[in-house]
Amino acid sequence: MNERRAPYILGLVRDGMGQGGIDEGLKLSKGLRIGSIEMPAGAGDVWLENSVRYSTPIGAGGSDVVGQSLASGSWASVNLLSIVWDTDDCLDFARSYSQMVINTDGVYSIFGYGLFAANATGVRGIGLLKNGSIPGSSVMIAAQNMAALSVAQHIAVNATWQFDEGDTLELQAYQSSSGALNLDFSLFSAVRMV
């Protein structure tokens, strides 16, 4: 008996309408249940034509590859100079280079990253602000002591927060090297999960 066995989906295809599907077929030896459709093992073929869909994520991401000079001893807003992606008009550089405006209510996964230039003294930090402050009692800051190192530092922070339409989100950076220090690269994104 020559059966097709597929431990993985064999291929997703995407047509011009943005639909997804299984290209080569799929055999599941222990049955299948998707929502209200249930097929026990060995019950025959099940067709899920036009049932599997994907959606475009809501949110935005921006970056700065040019770099930004940071004064020592205070938090500063990170300016983004490039929109990497934006499906909800969250980033508007005519309004602000540092703030992302949430235009769709929901729970968002937020990611911030900074690459600090090498320096042997002080602390580096990356933080997130919602509507200009840290929400509740949760401190969303990643910091590291650099006193014994003289190499570039990669620091990332992430959070999951609830947002209402019009809320703002901002990436902040901190360093305490006793002089100006460059944030050589930064990346900032927010993706709606629900």
C-alpha cells in the first residue's frame, strides 16, 4: 500500500487574493479536528477548501541605522529614521520621529533593541514608555553594567501591553559613560496579538 505520509504540511501556496492552502495534500493517521469539523482516522478525505486563511498583522516597526548620540546620565527618546513596515499608520515622521501611535485597540507584543558603541564605563539601558510613562508597576527596562567591558553592547526589551486607540508608545535609551555615546542601531516594533 503506497500512502502519502506527511509529518509536516507539505507546502503553503498563496494566490493573488492573499489566500493560503495546502499544495500537495496531507494525510493524518490519527484523525483531524479543526473547529467544528471532525474526521476520525481512516474516515476518508476531508477537504478544507477556502477554510485556511492568514491575515496581515496590525502594527508597525521602525529602525535607525544612522545612529544617535546620547548624553550621559539621562534617558532619551530614540529617533527612528526608517519605517520598516506599517500596516496601521502608526509611524508618522511628520508628527514624531520617536513615538508610535496605536490606531487599533488590542493587546500588542512590543520589541525594542539598541546597539550601543563600545565603552568601558557605565551602564546601558533600553526602555519602553506607554503614553509617556511606564505602565503600572511593571518596569520594562533592560540594563547592563559595562564597567569591565569595552565592546559594543546589544540590549533588547520586550513587553505585552493592552492599548486603546490613540495611545502612544516610545523606545528610550540610557547610558552613563560620563560622556556622549552613540546608539549605533535601533529597532522598534509593535504587533497586535488580539
